[in-house]
Amino acid sequence: MIRSFLAAVAILVAGTTGALAQQSGDVGDGAAPLVWVQIEAQPNLAAINEALRRRSAVLNDVNGFDLGGSGWYVVALGPYEAENATEILNRLRREGRIPRDSYIAESSDYARQIWPVGTNLLTERAAPAPEPQPQPEALREAIDGIAALADPISEPDTIPLVEPEPEIRDETPREARASEATLSREARADLQVALQWAGYYDGRIDAAFGPGTRRSMSNWQDANGYEMTGVLTTMQREELLRQYNAVLDGMGMERVVEAKAGIEMQVPLRVVSFARYEPPFVQFDASGDLPARVLMISQEGTQDTLYGLYDIMQTLEIVPQDGPRERRGDGFTLVGENARMISHTEAQLQDGQIKGFTLIWPAGDEDRRARVLGLMQDSFTRTDGVLDPAAGANDAQSIDLVSGLEIRKPLFTRSGFYVDERGTVVTTSELVDACGQITIENGQEAEIATSDAALGVAVLRPKGSIAPIGVASLAQGEPRLQSEVTVAGYSYGGVLGAPSLTFGTVSDIRGLDGQDNVARLALNTLEGDVGGPVMDAGGAVLGMLLPRQQGGRMLPEDVAFAADAQALSRLLSEAGTTTATAAPGSPLAPAQMSDRAAGMTVLVSCWE
């Protein structure tokens, strides 16, 4: 009987299945798009690479994407089906493993995948879930009957229930106050420091939770999606400190004991590594993509040695010219900054030993720089010993290096000459648009008083006081054709320490295009001579040497031009400068001409 019943059911099932197939039609092969959990964004490749390494060390399914023309990059987890992504997002938020402002993003939000390298998951789609088919009443009854006949005494299988993860319950305000009361003074001060770093607290770090601290806690809670109670729960305190310390992820701050230098301090060893000894420095160079460097400073010396180090440090490429600096009787602090880097140097003289450090960090990463610098300052400890002056000695020598560090060099140098006792300088107008900063004698900063681009001349005034050894006397009248002239200039950019002299003759009292304020000369000059004085045999200044390139043409090497004295006098008069006039005199001997040139000629440096 059972066999007959089963046969009947089989026929029924077959018929019903065929009917269902006809009713269902084509299901279609479309697939649902995958989504992502976006957790972090960074404005450049160096930052996103560091973020990807940091996140992939503690999370699964980490990917990196380019947002397109905005220049921003993101870290996203996935890909996931939409219904799973929301559960993953909430769970990771609860566990504090991703920022609270993380959110679900679609593949269309991203332009291309940049990490893992060679991977492209943006085009993948989730497989469609099979749609449940309705069972006719007759089929359900038949199946129930089969189950009853086949195993009439067995009990139906049970499906074990999956217990949901218990939701982490945060403390009530009353419980938060109770747990807060158990905090040590140091822990309370740490919370104020973290709130100050986050930008919510600007009071004293006194471990006292007064109105200012409570207000900053409320503001932090509001910004992070918590109820504004003014009292941080245990979970919220952990989140605040996690945010505070997250900036140091990937830095590898470790205490380094440098016995040869007699220094112990924390150093970011995942960013820099020991490179060499170059007394008085122990040098740690960048070990990855972040262009950071650390120097330990250690040498014996006196106050004069300290002041000499202070001066030398300011000539190095690693110490940009802009930034605050302070020299004290027993130490100094130097901060240099430009568009590429910020360097911080501090050193102190104690018991005949000068010790300190320098941190060089890329500009635009101030949060991490400030935290790393603070840890280095707090951990800096002097121990016995000082770096041996012969440590790491090598045969490499260069006038452009100091203890293995490159001396800061200008973009270019030209020549100029003093025209009054206040230190006013005439030079080439090439400096006007090319220089962020201009210096003259011994690094004295100067500013442009006036310029004439058509003439090719600029007038500089020193920002500080200066006392020239000599000033130019401008010649009267036009020079004689074929008369001898002498050009003074820093042909080699100041390497020789004094101006060089170049001799030639006057070829014409006009320019190639007939300009009446330019003289043509026959002499061979170098680029560094440009801006220097052109003198007659008696030392009177006939004009200023102009660049050799005229109107986009390169002329023969023995052709040069000078803006004449009358044109210079007019420009100086417009700038409010009175110049000396040369009286007729006898020709100068070569030694006298050299002295005259050295007294009035000045090196002009153009800095970025």
C-alpha cells in the first residue's frame, strides 16, 4: 500500500513541478551590486599607503580606492552584499574597530582600485538568491504523508537557534560618574590632554574636571554621536584615548639607547632607522615612504661652541629659513619651515657637553609631527659620554656638506654694488619675480625698492643696518669707444669669497637695436657677474652688467651689455636715493682697482 501511495505521490510531485516551472517563467540572471564599508579618507598617496598598511594589520577585507579628480583616496572594507554590510558596519562600530562616522558606499562612488595592487573588485556583483517557490496544498499534504509513513515514530528535526551577539551596554550617567571617580590624577590629566588635542579643551591640564572640562566632554560626545551628558563613560573614555593614540599608529615609537652619544630617547623606528655617525650628529634617515629624519646632537664644547652650532645649523638644507628661533645662554631652539618640511632642533649646554636632537618631518602632517615631537622631548635623557669626533669618519669631503648634511643653497646668485652709505644695492631685475627671499652681505635680508624690467635693473634696500666699505661713484657722460673697462662680480657664486675682475673694451655706446641707455661691451663674463659694476680705468662706474641673452637670442661669448650710468641715476633718483658723482681721475693700478671693486661689489642670493 505504501508503495502504491509513493508512486501516486511521485506522479503528483512531477505534475506539480512541471506546472510550477510553467508558472514561474524566466527567473533572470541579474545580480545585486556589492557594497563597501568606507572607514577612512586621506588626501595623498603617502598618507593612504600608511593608512592601508595600518588598517590591514587589524582588519580583514581591506581595500584602497581612488575617488577620481578630487585627489582623495579611501580605505574601504568589502565587498559585501548589502544586507550583510549593515550588520558588519554596526558590529565593527560597537567593537570600536572602525570610526563611528564609517558608512556604506557603493562601487560607483570610486574611480579605480589602488590596493591590493593588481586587484579590481569594483565590477563584481553578488549572486542572486534563489526565489522560494510556492508549494500547492496537495504537494504539501503528500510530503507530510510520506514523512509520517516512512518514519511514523521519529520526532521532527530541530534547528538550533543562533544566539545573537549580546549588545554592549554603555554606562548610565550615574555609573559613568562612579567609574570616573576611581580614575587616578594621571588618568584624569590624560583625558584633558586628549580633549585638548582633539580641539575641545583649551584650559589648564590640572586633572580637575571643572565647567570647562565638562563642556569639552559634552562637545566631544556630540561630535562623536553620543548623548551629551558632560561625563564620559568608560567606553567613551577608551574611544577618546584610542583616537588620541591612533595618530601614532605605524610610527613605532621606541626608546633608543645611544651609548656612544650619551643620549636615550624615543624615536619613530618604523619611519626612520639608524644610518651613520657624522659628529656631532647621529643620523637616522627615512626607512619608508614618509620623508622624515632624526638627528641626535652630541659634542663637547663651551658657549662659543654652542653658538657656533646655532649659526651652522641655520646654513643647512634641513633647516628652512622661515620659522621661530631662540638662542639662550645655555641652549637654543630652531624651527624652520617651508612648503615641503618642518624641522625642529633643540640643544642645551650642560657640564661642558652639548646635547640635543633634530626632527625633520614633511609639511602638512602636523598632528603626527606634534605627537612624535612631544614624545621625543618628554623622553630625552642625557647619559654618560659624548660622541667621539672621529666616530664614523670617512674620506668623503665637500664644501657643500657639514657633518654629512647638505648646506642650504640659493636658487641662484648674481652680483650687485652699493650706491650709498645706507647699503642700497643696484642689481639685475632677474631677482624680482624669481625669489621668495633675497639676501646680500653676510646673509642680510633685502627687499626690492624699485625695478625697471625694460632696463633690466632692480634696486634693493637691506632690512637691517649695514655699513658698506665702499660705494659706487657714477661716471658722467658717455664712455669712449674702445676704451678699457673692468667688470667686478661674483663669477662663481661666492665660492672664492671676493669678487673677480674681468677686463674688456667698449664696443658701442648703444645696444644692438639702437637703445641709447645701453652700452655694448667686448669681454667674456659669467652668469654670476650679472648685476656687477662696469668701471672705467679710473674706477668710476659706467653702468651695470646685463644678462648676455638679449631678446631670446644667445650672442657670441665675447659680447656683453651694460645699463649705462645715466639710466641708473634716473632710476635711483625715482627711488629717493642720491648717488655720488665721479670726478675725473687718473687710471688706477690693478691692486687699487681690485680694492675699489671689493669695497662696493656685493653677492646677491636668490632663495625660494
